[in-house]
Amino acid sequence: MIICPHMSLFSLFRGRSGRGRKILVAFASQTGAAEAIAWRSANALIGAGGFVRVAALGSLDPAALAEAGTLLVVTSTYGAGESPDSARAFVRRHMGARVNFRGLEFAVLALGDRKYDATFCQFGRGLDRWLAQCGARRLFDVVSVDGDDDDTAMGKWCEQLGKLGARCDVENLMPGAPQDWVLAARHLLNPGSVGGESWAVALTPKNPAHLHWTAGDIAEIWPRNDPGTVADFIARHDLDGETLFKWKGHWTPLATILAMSRLPADHEVAGISVQWLVERLEWLGAREYSIASLPADGRLELLVRKAVKNDGSLGLGSGWLTQTCAAGGTVSLRLRPNPNFHPPAEQDAPLPQILIGAGTGMAGLRAHLKYRAAAGRKEAWLLFGERGRGDLYYAEEIEAWRKDGTLTRADLVFSREEGSRRYVQHLVEAAGADVRELVVARGASILVCGGLEMAAGVHNALIAILGEDELDAMTQDGRYRRDIY
Ligand SMILES: Cc1cc2nc3c(=O)[nH]c(=O)nc-3n(C[C@H](O)[C@H](O)[C@H](O)COP(=O)(O)OP(=O)(O)OC[C@H]3O[C@@H](n4cnc5c(N)ncnc54)[C@H](O)[C@@H]3O)c2cc1C
Ligand SMILES: Cc1cc2nc3c(=O)[nH]c(=O)nc-3n(C[C@H](O)[C@H](O)[C@H](O)COP(=O)(O)O)c2cc1C
């Protein structure tokens, strides 16, 4: 049986597993990676006898876990070592208490990122400890995954799933390879800004079938080194850029592998075989960007802040998109469904919506406003902050949405112009009574997009206005959703 990922955030009996086991695969995910792995793991576990169920951790309580039989949790860590939003209420309500989990066996796959050194996979590890302290039997040590493409860690998970009866192939647990897109156009949106340059970047897929996503989804970009630098490296070391090597699970030309890896110094390469070189190359990694357009626009648009480091060099991902990649050049891109930031469920869709963001957070909000405008939905309220008035991206579209009623209200704040360093969270605080009225009396949903600090300020303002229980309930119902970074 094929399980369709992202079918439901909530529990669903899906199929039969090996050896008569009852397996619950619970996930907690902020930007969709852990959720996708949970569904793929469940898919692999379906065999003869027993049942496999997939559920969002946030939709469960300790009693449901206690009777799960075998519990596999796939979770990421967010914020500063915290849970994803969808598990926030679970942590608050249950994880401070000792529960009796005797009879339950469990294992945890913890997603994280090693750059968050001290809090690497902290939430997954904490959950693993809590389950064990409550008497559940650990099937195997927590498996920590560094990013989406950690095939070593996923190999360990796969091996353990195999012991539970899964027909597991690590490639089937990993996200697919990136696709080839073309950098069709880009332009600077905020010339003369006191902040960093922000660019509108438009991409078209080489295969039109890839023009397929939902408002709220994320584009993963695999940045490349400057093509000239790669060509020089290949020439200097007399390499054949066309030779194919198995890299990240796929046959890839050497020139592409070198383009996506940190290029070693010449002395590190001297006398080593090409195979050894490929094995030792360090991948540059992927960078995530909120998608700012809809497939109906015919192109995938991003709003990218060019990162400039202290030494004047550019950030890899933003530099690649805004400068290094030539117009018409190939961009490796993987679409990531982000169910936690999708539009509200159909029955809630006609209700008002409050969209809150700052800076490049306008990208995700714009996709949602386009979605509402296309569906003829009215009553959206935008609260947006940036440094200067020149940083009001897509000002003409915002004006048009105000005129046609898509936006009934737009509150804007420019921290460097108001003199008082006011930010979007101050707008939220000031509009507290109206926010409360729209949410409580009219059932409005809230979307927040942008940086972590802004999101924390907005979250605290919303707690003051609505209370933590109401925000938790809204998160559970999909009426409070965040795309934050
Ligand atoms: C969900 C999400 C949505 C985002 N949306 C947007 C958006 O709409 N617009 C926007 O401008 N930015 C967005 N960002 C931020 C963006 O992903 C980049 O962090 C930003 O562009 C700076 O990256 P850079 O490569 O230019 O800079 P760099 O300085 O090269 O890298 C930035 C960071 O990436 C990390 N990094 C370094 N090496 C690796 C590696 N090998 N693998 C993985 N990570 C590594 C480092 O911590 C570094 O500080 C989003 C981030 C997330 C998580
Ligand atoms: C704003 C932000 C904060 C994060 N904080 C942590 C952290 O404290 N520790 C960690 O290991 N990973 C952290 N991560 C990395 C995520 O856990 C990692 O990207 C994971 O693959 C996301 O999975 P998800 O899409 O299921 O949420 C953070 C990522 C972001 C964007």
C-alpha cells in the first residue's frame, strides 16, 4: 500500500506491519522534513500482520502513547533547542509529569542541524529521555540526523526499521534529488535601503511538471561555487568534469559535485585519486527559502536578502541566487511541502486571516495573499515591518489587494523611520483588541513568517492578547501557523 505523505496531520490507520506488531509513528515537524520521513518510514513498515499508524505527536496524549505498543517518534528541534510548534502544547501539558509507560517500547529519530552545536537534536533527545524515565523500553539509541540529506544516520534508522520487519531501502527514506531549474530573472527590490539588499528571484523548471506546490511550501536551493572557479580547478588538476560518480545517492558529473562542494586547497589534492577526492569533498549544503508565488504564476519566485559577511564575501545561498549564478543559469532546487504553513483547512478558508511578518517574511505571506486573492477570499489583515519605506516589497500588489478587498487592513511599521525603533510585534500589541475580536469572535487564523526573533516577539504579544491556551488550541486546529527562521 502506498501512503501519500501529507495526507493528514492527525492519526490514521494506514496499513499492516510485520510480526503482528502495532506500530505508531508519531511526528513533530516545523517545516515538513520530519513529517515526510515519518510517512516514508511508515510506508516501509507496512508488511504482513499488525498495524501501522501515523499521527502528529501534538494530536496525542500520554494515554494514546501508552497503548501504542511500539512507538517510533520522528521529530525535529526548533527555536533554541525547543519542540516544533505543533508539539508545544504536548510539552507544556505532559512532559513535566511522570507518566507510566511500562509495556511501551519506543525509539526516536531526532532531526537537527549541527550548526546549533549546544542544542543539536535537543528536543528529540529530551523526548527520548522522558519516555525512558517514564518506564518505556528503548528499542535502540536515539538516531540523530544532521539535515535532510544525512544518509549515514538514515542508514542506521533504516537498519533498525528492518529489525521491526520493514522492507527498508535508505533511498526511499530520503528526499529525492534536486531538480534543474533556470534562473529566469531577478531584480533588486530595495535600492538604497539602509538594510541589506533584497532581491526578487524568479525560477522556471526545466521540466514543467515540477511547477507544482502549495502556498506555504519551501524551496531548498543547493548553492554552487562560482562556475569560473570550478572550471579553473578542473583544468589545474587535469580532471574530466563529465565523469559520473555516485554522490548523495545519484550518479552525478564530477563538475557538478565540485560546484556543490567546498573546493580543497591544491596541496590537499596532490597525489590523490579522483574517487578519493569525491569521497572527501565537503558538501556546501542546501539553503531554504519561502516560496513567494503560486504555480499559476508560471514561475517560482523568491524574496532573497543578500547576506554579506564581515570580510565582504557573500553568503553562499543568497550570493548564488542574487549574484553568482548568471541569468539563464541552472539552479538545483528541491521543493519541500510544508504542511504546517499551508492555507487553513477548507472549512476555515472563508474566515478572516491575520498575516504577520517582517523583512523577507513577506515572501511566505505574499504566497498566501495571492492564494486568497485567487480564491476571491476577502478580509485579510497584513501587519508588516521593515527598516525603511523603500523596503515595502510588492507595494503595488499590496495596494491592489487593498482596493479589491483581499486586504481590508494593512498596518505597516518602519523601524528606522519612526524614530522610536518600533517593530511589527509593537503593531500587534497596539492592535490587541482588534486581533482578539477577529480571532475570538470571527474565527480568524494567524500566519507568521520571517525571522526567529520577530516571531518570538509576536508570539509573546499574542500570548498577552489571547492567552497561551488559546494559542495552543489554535496551533492544534491549524489556525496559528508559522514559517520562521
Ligand atoms: C524555513 C526557512 C525559510 C527561509 N526563507 C527565507 C527567505 O524567504 N528569504 C531569505 O532571504 N532567507 C530565507 N531563509 C534563510 C536562508 O535559508 C539562508 O539562511 C540565508 O539566505 C543565508 O544563507 P547564505 O547561504 O546566503 O549565507 P551563509 O552564511 O553562507 O549561510 C547561512 C547559514 O547557513 C548555515 N550553513 C553553513 N554551511 C552549511 C551547510 N553545509 N549546510 C547547511 N547549512 C549551512 C550556516 O549556519 C550559515 O550561518 C529561510 C530559512 C529557513 C530555515
Ligand atoms: C529557526 C530554526 C531553529 C532551529 N533550532 C535548532 C536547534 O536548536 N537544534 C537543532 O539541532 N536543530 C535546529 N534547527 C534545525 C532543524 O531541526 C532542522 O532543519 C530539521 O531538519 C527541520 O525539520 P522539520 O522540517 O521537520 O522541522 C533549527 C532550524 C531553524 C530554521
